[in-house]
Amino acid sequence: RELAEEYGLNIRATIVNYFVLGTDPILQLTGPIDAMPEVLKRANMTFDDMSFIEINEAFSPVIYASCYELGLDWKDSRFNPWGGAIALGHPTGATGTRLIGPQMKFYILLTSQLLRG
């Protein structure tokens, strides 16, 4: 924020909260299932507060598994409304930018990314 103000740049987004966790490397698709409710709790928010929900679909079952376990409707128009990683693609190492960058002009966004390494 200070650097943006110093250089006269517009602040396009504010990260309200974040959460990092490790999951079973065999299952590896379950990170969003645990991370999304935790980050919402820390921010005192719910899924209903989200204008858009971006889940990095590193593999196609990620959204379906997350929605199933969290009791969400995978057909909800808030999920990946501009296409996800499978539709748009993204270079390795640029997942965060690919998820957050295009959505910064919109309202409240919950984004979740699944990484392995």
C-alpha cells in the first residue's frame, strides 16, 4: 500500500486473509476442502458473502470434490465464471496471478489454489 501510494499507483485489490496448509500427497485434491472454510472463518465471512469463487482446477475433479464435501452446488454461476485453469491454461509458477489478476476489478472473490511440489 505504501509503495503504491508513493508511486501514485491505484490499489486494485486488498488481500483480506489467506491460509496455507499441506494435504495428503496421494489425495492432493483436497486442499480447497479444508482451506476455503478456514480462510472464510478467519475473515468472518461465508460462501454467501462471495461475489465470485475461483478454484484452481489443476485437475477437473477439484471443483466437484470441493463442492461435494462443502455442500456447494458446482453449477453455481459464481464458480470460475471466466473459465478455469483447464479452459484457459496457465504457466507453472503463475497460478496465483492467473487466479487473482483478472478478477481484481470485481467485488469479493474467494480463490483457492492447489499446488504440489
